[in-house]
Amino acid sequence: MTHPDHLTSDDAASLATILDRRTGLAATAAHVRSFATMMTERQGHHLDQWITDVRADQLPALHTFANGLQHDHDAVLAGLTLPYSSGAVEGTVGKLKFLKRVMYGRANFDLLRAMALHN
């Protein structure tokens, strides 16, 4: 899960050994890395080429992922291009869900609201 540039020499050697053992694993890793780069550097203009490259390889799991990206192409392209993020909203929603689960659904909305505001 670590960026390849941050691996120790032993970990890099282990990764190379693992990628060499299974056909298609190195290609999968390369596609995943390039998609991660698209996400972190907001390079949405590379999306169509990435989907084409994935479909050119015999990687059924990535084909399914690429088909899903193609199905929601406009939304994915916006997410990979625009600087806007729903991270803060998602964090707040997750916190509210956690609080509600902690209370096992016994609290009404007013108590849930008070706990959310005080936490």
C-alpha cells in the first residue's frame, strides 16, 4: 500500500519477487499505480487513455472496474479533475453514524444533534 518510492530495499525486492510470480500481477500493479497518480495529481485528462490501456490487457477484474468508470464517466472525470472534495461532509456523516450506533438507536434526533455539536 506504500508508494514504491518509499519502500525499503528489502521491501522493494520482495515486491519485485511477488510481481514476477504471477502472470498479470505486474500489469495490474502498474495500472493501479497510474490510477493512483491520476487521483493524487488530478490528471483526469488521462482517464480515457487509462481505460483503453486496461482494456488492452487480459485483466478481468480491472475490466469490471474500467466499465464502472466508463458508466459514470462524467462524474469520475469531474472527481479526477476538479479541486472540490466532499471529504469534510463524508467525515461528518461518518461521525454522526458512529454516534447513532453508539447509542444503539435509542436517542431521538434532539439528543443526537446535541451530541454531534458537543463532540
